[in-house]
Amino acid sequence: MVFYVVTGASRGIGLEFVNQLSSNPENQVFALVRNKNTATKLADINRPNVHVLQADITDSKALLDAAAEVARVTGGKLDVLINNAALVPAGRAQGGIRGYPPEAQDELARDLRESFEVNVVGVVLTTNAFLPLIQKGTAKKVITISSGLADLDSTLEVEVTATAPYAITKAATNMTVAKYAVDYKKDGIAFLALTPGVVDTSSTAPPGAEQPSPEDMQQTMELAGRFQKKYPHWKGPMTPQESVRHMMEVIDNLTVEKSGQFISHLGSKQWL
């Protein structure tokens, strides 16, 4: 029996992790969501080896309660934690820093703080809540979903200005993963910052979800054009199913010797 926890499991990549992992009856999958009542697509999976838990990843007490609930089922252990939950602010945050004029500096500060709170602090709180269980597990893996937008070299080469608060805080997330890797290598725990590629998650959006603005769509198209020049083979976004299949291959092959790396779903620095 292999025990997994997946955060941000109500939609998109997190939902697909739960779907693929739970298709194997030998796995027990704990799906962490902010609100059980709105996680309708997760409820549709309806498998006995899926356990839905409610906790905001910025709420340390709720996370400790969730970890205690997992421990009661698993006998106090956990094999793989997948830190998938993240915040991608909308509005001006979809553009670059220049998108915030002088009169919008408070908005810029807010987007940066909120992104950092979820994408960095939330990852730390979640990891710390479940580490005692990971230490008693067999696989001992902590995976944090990152983004190719957080890669310094690629940002400069492709000249990507988009999603500045998200990219900035995901770069901090990568350093967080490296720090954990150094701290826990002697314990045999492998940490990884893993990017999913460009994924179309629109099919798993909850009812009533906010739709991208025309400005957001234009920025997305411009960014896609830049990616196409760097990666001529790229044919557009993957489905969540494709992305998770690739990422699971990387996760299954992860060893302590590779701990702390920041790599793509292809197991390399090729982001697309």
C-alpha cells in the first residue's frame, strides 16, 4: 500500500493526480481541498481509496488536523506528498511589473504578498505538517509543483514578462525545495520542484469560475508565440492527463541523489 497526499485537488492538475493515482487500488490517496462543498469534480471520482480532506494550506492548524487524520488511516506514515496548490493572481498580475502604474503600487504589493503567502509559506506549512509522516513512510518523497516561468535563464532568453508575482514567488518556492533537500538528505527524504508544462485545465474549472479577460487572452497568445520560437516542436497546451502521466514517471524515478532539483515533466530543463 502506497499513501499519497495531494493538495489543490479540487480541479486541474491536482484533480488529475488524484484520478490517476486512485486508479491503482494499491494506492490510498488523500485529496486536500479548501472547501469540500465546492469540490464536485473530485466527488465524481467516487473511489473507496480516495479520502477528501478540507484545509487551507495557509492555515497551520487545519494542516496539522489534516495530517492527524491521515495518520489515523495510515498508521502514522505517508509515502508521497504532492504540493500542488498554488495562487495565480488575476487582473494586472497576468502581465509584467510594468503593468502596475504608479497609482497601482498597493495592488502590486498585495499581489506579491498574497502569492508569497500561498506559493511559499503555504508550501512550507504543508510540508512541515506532513514531514513527520513522510519520515515514517517508505518512498519518502515531497514533490512541489513549480513552473518553467520561474526559470531565470528561460525568462531572460524568451523575454517573458507575464505573471510576474506568480513567477517571482515560484522562484522562491524552488529555493525552498533546495533548502529542504539539504536539510533532510540524511533522513533519506527526496524533494523535487517539478514543472507540469503548459496545461489546459479549463475543462476542470468549477461552475461559475471567472473567465479570462480579453487582455489576459491576448497576453496568453503573445506568450505562446514566444514559446513557439524557443521550442519549435511545441504544439500547444497539454491535457492534465498527459501532464500528470509525464510527471508521475519523473516522480517514480526520483531518488535522494536527485533531491532538490528543479526540473520539468520531461525530467530535464526543457520546459516544453
